[in-house]
Amino acid sequence: MRDRAKRSLTLQRFLACKRFTLCVSGAGLLAFAALPAPEAQARPKARAEASTVTVDYEIALAGLTIGAAQVSGAFEGSGYRMDVSARLTGLAGVVTGGMGSARAAGSVGAAPQPSTFAIATKTSNSGIAVRMALARGTVTQAEITPPLIDLGDRVPITAANKRGVIDPASALVMPVVGRGDPMDPANCNRTLPIFDGATRFDVILSYGETRSVAKPGYSGPVLVCQARYTPIAGHRPDRPGVKFMEDNREMSVWLAPVEGTRVLLPVRIAVRTTVGTNIIEATRWTRAGGTAGGSTASASEGTATQASLVQ
């Protein structure tokens, strides 16, 4: 009886969260979790066999399974396309109808170089959509529907805040440093300068340890990176949630290499929130195409694409 009451209280607190993406992704670690891109994506002279990977995740909060997510990546030549979807299930899904999807495309060098990004989230009584176009690491166009209400307490976003950034979906793509080993601890040490259309923040990663995992489709070593959240602009600094995340020391992401590419993707993300620890963990890892040791990624698209909601 006591356990049931505790679970009910946790769920009520979760449902009270005003930002679906904040609760599900751990305050922007996925943001639903790097720079200059050419204005036009170059086509490889010889078309390489595309590598694709699909990772299914379970979403849990305070020990409760509250949803599922999926990340699909396509890597061909020097380009990439990322599709991300999430849906709340069980009682959380019934009450909120929470779901969302995102898509990003661009090219990969030393860091992701996005050209387009779109995200749409929906609950039973509201929804929001964002579309962005980027060139050389600079946001050239951004549209939020419906527009955010300006309450006068947000840190203003300047033109400088929109330069040298990546979108939340592209932030999931972690290129291997140089020609080094994918399991080199240096692959953890990076700063992700993220702009989601409304807020600009950094996710700062640092090496923690190396572990081994066994998942359907992937068995082997992973890098455990510690994470820190630093708000830059667009946030409301006096909000308790923002201050909590700034001080949060209990955030981590586990990275595994994608065979046939020179990128790593998350197999686990853990973030302590005000209502318990949010864990997004892979349940299945499916890869196809490509050749071992191949170069990264080109399924880029030239125009912003509206992400469709998960059906």
C-alpha cells in the first residue's frame, strides 16, 4: 500500500512538470541529448554503403517505467540524419497523451554540423513545434509554433547565442576524436553547445570510467561520461528547476561505438531530477549496412523538415 502511494505521488509530480521534454530527457541532456557546417552538403565522389543504426530505449523515472523512445541514425559518406521519437506509456500516457519526435540532418567532421532540425511534442491539452535551418554553425531561421509567451524574466537570446551551435538531436552524435580508438577516454571530454529554438545551453561532458554492457544487438565496452548543465540564454534564471540543474552533479551518459562509422551514440542516460532519477536506457541495438571501420556519415536534407508526431 505504501509503495503504491509513493508511486502515485511520484507520477503526480511528474505530470505536474510543465515541460514534457524537460521531464523525459533530463533537462536537456538529450534536450528532449560541434560546429561549422558548409552551406551546401557535398556529395561523396564514390557513394559509400550507408550505415544505419536503430536504438530502442526504455524511459524510467524514480524506478517507474513511464515510456519508450527510439533513435534512428543514417550515416553515409560525410553526412547523417537522426530521427528521435518518444512516447509516454501506461498511466502517464493515458493522462497526458505525451509524445514527441525530432529530426536533424547535416554532415560530420570533428563535430556534428547540422543543416536542419525539427521537433514536435504533444500532450493531451497542448503542443509545440520548432523548425530550424543552420549554416556554418549559425542558425539562419527558427520558428516556434505557438510562439513562446514573453514574461519578461527570460535571459535574452542574442545573435551571438545562435552561432557555433548544434541542435538537440545532432547532439546525440559523438564523433570519435581524430583517428583514435573509439574507447579513448578523450571521446568523453567535449562541450555540446545546444540551441533548441528557445534556449541556449551547454552540456559539458567529462570522462568517468569505462564499463562493459550486454544488450540485444550490442555487447562490449562503453564510455561513461559525467555531464554538467550550463544555461546560457533563453532560460528563466530564477526558476527552481534551472537552479537545480545547474547544481546537479548526478548526470551521466554512456556511449557505445556504431560499427561501420566513426561515431558513438548513447546507450544510457541518467539524470537526477527533483522527482527522482530519470533513466533512458537502451533495450535493443540494431545496425545494418556499412563496413567496419568506415567513415562517418550523408543523408542530409537541404530544407527544414517538420517532424511528425509519433502515431
